Amino acid sequence: MPKGYSKELPRLLEGPSAGLPRVYDIAHEAISHGDGRVDPEVSAISWRPYQTVTVLTLGELWAIPIMLRLALIENLRRVGARIVAGSINRDLAARWAEQMVEIAEKDPKSLILLTADMARSNPPMVSSFVAEFARRLQDRALPWRCLSPGSNNGFPSPA
């Protein structure tokens, strides 16, 4: 697009996309509803509400391809950020789980102190952290397995 072209495009006045070109918001909606794919049918559905107020201008129609590219890049950025956040959370869970396994093997009575430290650190209670934490602890068969329902909690069976 020529320099300054986007400044001539109609902009949204309200909502989360206020100030952005209307055609960018249309492209963003098309990408969001298409789960990151450009689907002509989904795109047509997402464009209809915008045209009930004002029909797309010729300039907006010409801008659709570049705006779709921009929306795809933004979508990839968001996906990448989620992947990085999940990785960071899994690494944190792995560190806490390894510390717990190590303490449980060396000094089980100190495990409660480490658990309190973890609680005070306020780890993110998101699926990536919780799943990795549980997986690491289950893989290592920690001593508290004897506390499972239906067991005698580590005590001899009553005669």
C-alpha cells in the first residue's frame, strides 16, 4: 500500500478496536473466527455486520489482503506468547516437583516447609503448571502415595 494509504481508511469510533481501520477489525474477526485460517465463507460472515451500517469502500476492499496478513501475524504472535508462557509454567512446575522429590527422599519431615514455600511463591495455577507438576510427582512415586483413599494411611490394618 502507498505511504499514508491506511490513514485514509475509515476507522472505528468505539469498542476495543477504536481508532483502528475498520477493515483491520474485519480481518481480525475473520482470522479469529476461522481459528487462524482464512476461510472465504467465515470471512464473508464476519464482514456482513460491518456492511449493515456502511458498505465497504473500494479502498477497504483493496486493503483486505494486507490486513488479513497483519491479522495473521498478530494471531501468530498471540499463539507464540501462549506457547512461551506454557513452557515457562512447565519449567517452574518441574523445578518445584524436583525439589519436593529430593526433600521427600532425604528429609520427608521438611516437605511441609517446602510446600509452604511454594504456596508463598504463589505459582500460577494454570493448566500447564498443574499438569506438569502432577505428572512429575506421579512419575516419581512419592511417599504420600500411601495416603490414597481406601488405604490405611500408612498404618497397619486393624485386626
